[in-house]
Amino acid sequence: MVRMADVAREAGVSVMTVSNVVNERLPVNEPTRARVMAAVEALGYEVNLTARHLRAGRTDTVAFIVPSFHDYFGEVSDKIAPLIEAEGRHLVLERTSGCPEHEMAALSVARLQLYDGVLLSVVGLDRDQLDRVRTAKPIVLLGERDVPDRFNHVRLANEEGARLATAHMIEHGSRRIVGLGCTFDTAHMMTSDRRIGWERAHRDAGLDVDARYVVPISTFTSAAGRDALLDVIASGLPFDGVFAVTDVVALGAVAALAESGLRVPTDVQLAGFDNLDMSRFVPPGLTSVDANHEGVAETAVGLLHRQMAGWTGPAEHVVAPVRLVVRGSTRGGA
Amino acid sequence: MVRMADVAREAGVSVMTVSNVVNERLPVNEPTRARVMAAVEALGYEVNLTARHLRAGRTDTVAFIVPSFHDYFGEVSDKIAPLIEAEGRHLVLERTSGCPEHEMAALSVARLQLYDGVLLSVVGLDRDQLDRVRTAKPIVLLGERDVPDRFNHVRLANEEGARLATAHMIEHGSRRIVGLGCTFDTAHMMTSDRRIGWERAHRDAGLDVDARYVVPISTFTSAAGRDALLDVIASGLPFDGVFAVTDVVALGAVAALAESGLRVPTDVQLAGFDNLDMSRFVPPGLTSVDANHEGVAETAVGLLHRQMAGWTGPAEHVVAPVRLVVRGSTRGGA
DNA sequence: ACTCTTTACTTTAACGCTAAAATCCGCTCG
DNA sequence: CGAGCGGATTTTAGCGTTAAAGTAAAGAGT
């Protein structure tokens, strides 16, 4: 490894002069500067970022910590990246597998020191666990869990989104709508908040809420969605609509319906949540709740920047608005 | 920030004793150890990783540097993560947008110092540019570009995969197969290597190769795939098969065909490349070339570990084998 | 009683960088 | 012609950690 000291020796100057040339801080006489640059070139010197980070107490790096790199989080990450880079910082992604231990570890003093700010998608931690986190580091939480007031937090209008999608299918004739991936959890989480919206749409329309139509799944994958819906079909429980908690799960439903010879939207209407890029293209077009990834990314990064710039006011709790994007999988669509 | 020195003062011992307690290096008498631990708890001390990294000359972190966090790379990243973690290291992802400058910057001495090893998905850099990279840091390159011999490199059997998919459609009756997203580039890259396979399948079957069926696209998105195929349809060029360079592009083709009232596979057979999770579920099931992400991840990480462990033998150039996964979008399928 | 270990802990000296203070030197000005 | 100034460069001092060498004291061996 080539150090500044090597360059200094080669150029016959002090280490500080090299530093000043390399960082363009204090002015350096042209002939000296040229000698230093020549030495830099000759030796192939580049600054040691670890040392700079230690000395500066900054890393100019922001981490986005996600449950998985897949699907939804991949898409959001790609929106976040340019916003971080626009401020001259680097973005890195880390993964927690959604498990509470990893999420907690990501928020440990030690890990946080590596970054100037952190965006964390919470899925595993609850309010109490988050409350144990004590740090002044700028953090913005994303996700559908309940979080302590002192954290900046961006979440989606889950209930409203689910209500919109379900109401839309009811309006177009569905009477028995499976809540695929929904749960009756009492804690705030994606699956329960979205179930509440599904439920409210039923009540609003004067329909009863039948718990048999709430079908939990083990993982939010298409495979799990498909399997769960095939089970419903096999059970003989009659249904004419499916609200899937995510588009990935909805894709599994698409497969299950196709395999079972059920036509979308004629026999069964289908709506998802997230409006992934893919959803536009899966025939006949997946009706989905759009939470405006780009807007969520901007809000979250905006809050983070504000905090990194020294803002000390109260934390904000933003609920990102949603809208329903109607496509061919429901009868209002094209 | 709480430093080791603060803990040392609080516990009435030297800094090294704190270090020894925290890292369980040299043995420390139980009463002392207890005092130190109490001080650690009381002050909420955690090690400063930046300082440790500087001191140790290691970061215990591996970076996977990808063009985008989306789709294919998201899926591969999720396979790579556990393999890195199994060796007790952290994995972080960085993004290049596929542009040569960012890829080069990721390979700069400065950035490489932050990691003990780097996996880089190359799409923008050519052999000459890569040849300028001089570093002893363990690096494994992934991707379809041509790379200098001295780098470990894992790529897919692009030509063979494209040939398999195309031959399969020819075998089942297609005679005019669009190479959607293919190009006539002479440099080795995904789009040209896969075109060569498409071409070879034609020759092997004694069919002529008609350049009008090679349809480049601007980006590897479903939107671009859909638009390009709609243009083909609008142009009146007759076709009865589509080989799409990636599954994401193939999904765009699915949409274009559905919108145009062309039935898959009856009117047009369709095959993609990558065998993404989604491809199994998009009706009628997307026939795709599977490159075994998991195997690729294992190979790449294996090479990286070997290099990080000090291996100095010649670099390896692995071509990951592919197989065709036949589904409903071609006539051999279910 | 004196070496020789062993155990427990401390001191020293980096890792590579840079902010801030100090020094050096040529030049202007009273 | 010496004080004073300003620009160029160097020295000093640390960022927080830890490997390695050092010290001090208690116990073992002859």
C-alpha cells in the first residue's frame, strides 16, 4: 500500500503538502504541486478512506438497510440511490433478512458509526425494541411497523390502499374477496393494516366480514401466494375476488388462477399492492395500489438530509398517500 | 461518542485492559473484567469500527457492486449474502448504473481499501479499461464482458443458452424468431453473445438468418421490450417466435403480444433468459434459460474466498452452465 | 534466598490521515 | 534597515484502536 508518506518522500516535501495538493485545501506553489502530482502518478497513490474517515469522523456514506435486496426493496433502492448521490455521498445497501436481531445489529452504535446516516426498512422490530435504540445518528425508518415518536418515519397509507383496492372490486361486482396474505395481528404491521382496509371496504359496502377469507401466508413470495390460493380453491370456499398484500403475492395468485382455469377478471378480480414495474406487464395488467416509490424515496431522503444537516426539531411521521392504479385484472380496467 | 478511554477511566484500568475484555484476547482477572463490563454497560460503549479497520488493515466487509439493485441483480445479491455472512463477513451492495466511470471508480484503489474483497458485475467496462486496474485486492468479476486473464471471472454460457432456447422454439415449429434485445456488436457482451446463439440455432436447423429479426432495445426493461415488439408488430414483419435477451424484456414481450391479441404459445412462442423467480408465475409460464443463480453465486464467492485466503495461483475463468426451463410460453411446455 | 515462571496488567508505538499551530522566508514600508 | 506582513511549508498532535513489548508481583523450584 502506498501511503502519503511515500509520496512525500518521493516528492521531497512534507506529508501535509501532499495532503494539501491532493485535497486542494491550502494553496501550494505550482512547481511543488507539479512535483507532488508527479509522485502521486508515479506511485499510483490514492487516499486511504478508512484513515480519512477516522480522522474526519465522517464517512460521507449513507446506508439503506433492507430485509432483502429483491423486488420492492430493489426498486425503492434504485430510487433512493440518485438522491443520496446528488448530495455527494455514497449509498450502500445492507440486508437484514427481516429478522429482528439483524435489524437491531444494524442500529447498534458500532454499525452506525460507519455511516453518516441510515435508512432502515423495519419489518421485524416492534416499538419497544426500537425504543431501546439510543443514538444521535441521523436515522429514518421506513415501513409499516409502529415506531417511537422520536424517530423520523415514513410509512404507506396501508389501510386506505387496501380499502381502495377492495372497494373497487366490490364496486365492480365482487362479493367474496380473499385477503391473500392478510392477518388478524393486533400489532401494526403490513399484513394487519391492509386487512383492516380490506375489512373496512366490506363494512362500507354493507357486506359481512368473513374471517375465512383472510388467508395468511408464510413468506411474501409468489410461490407462497400461489400455494395459498390453490389451497383456497381446493377447499371449495367460493370467491370472486382476491386482494393480495403485495404484487409479488398477487403474481402467485395470477398463476394459481390461470392453472385452475379461472379467468381474470371475468371469474375473479385481482388487485395487489406496491405497483411494481412488473405489474403493468403481467397480463391482463395487475390492478395495484401505488405508493409512489419515488415520492417515498424523496420524503425519506429529505428527512435524512435535514437531520444530517443538523436539524434538531421534532421527528416527522409521514404517511405516504396512495392511489389505485386500475388495470385489466379488475373490471374497471381497460 | 464514548471511547475506550472513557471506559478505562470509569473502570480504573488502562485502555488495553478494556480492549482485552471487549475482544476477549488476553485473559483478564474476573473482578477487573466485571468492573470493565459494568463500565461498558454504564456508558453504552461500543467499539469504533472505523478505528479498528484502520488499525487492523481489514474491514471484514465484502462489496458486491452491481449496475442496479433491481431484478436479476437483486435476486443474485440475495443468494450471495448468506455465503459471505457464513464466513463471518458483512456484505454491502453498491450501484454503478452500469456506467463505465462508476465501475472504474468502484475499482479505484481508494474504494477498494474499504473492502476485503469485491465482486463486480461488469457491464460498462471493456477489456482495455479493466486492464488498467492495478491492485492486489481480491476481486471477482461477473458478467458477460471480456476481461483480462488475471481477473477471476464468472460468466454465463450465453451463446449456448440462447441457442438452446431458440433451437427449442424452432423444434416446436417456429420459423421466424425475433431476437428481442439482441445486437450485432462485435465486442463480447450479453446482447451480442446471445445473438450468436440465436443465429447458431438457425444455422444448425438449416434456416437463414435474417438481420431484420435482430431487434435492439435501449434499456433492458419490460417497457423497452414491449415497445420494441409493438414496433415489430406494427411494421408487419411476420414472426412466430420471440427470444428475449432477459426475462424482464420477455415480460414486456408478453404484454405486447397480449395487447396485440397474439396467443402464446399458439401464435407466437416466447423464451427469455435468467429464469427469474417471477418467470414461473407469469402465465402461461415463461420458458427461460436458467443459469443457476445460486451456483453462480457459490462459484463467485468461492473464488473470492480463495483469493482472500491468500491463493496466488492463476485466476479462473468460469463459464456457468445453463439449462433450458421449458414452460407454457413454448410448445414443448405443459 | 535467589532465579525462573506465570499471571495480570500497562506502556509504547503505530495504522494513515489532516486541523491547527508553528516556522521560515522573501518582501514591503516607515 | 529592522519591524511587520503574508504566503508557503512544516511540525505537532491527535482521531480510536490494538500488537507487541515491558513491568510488577505472586508463586514454584532448587
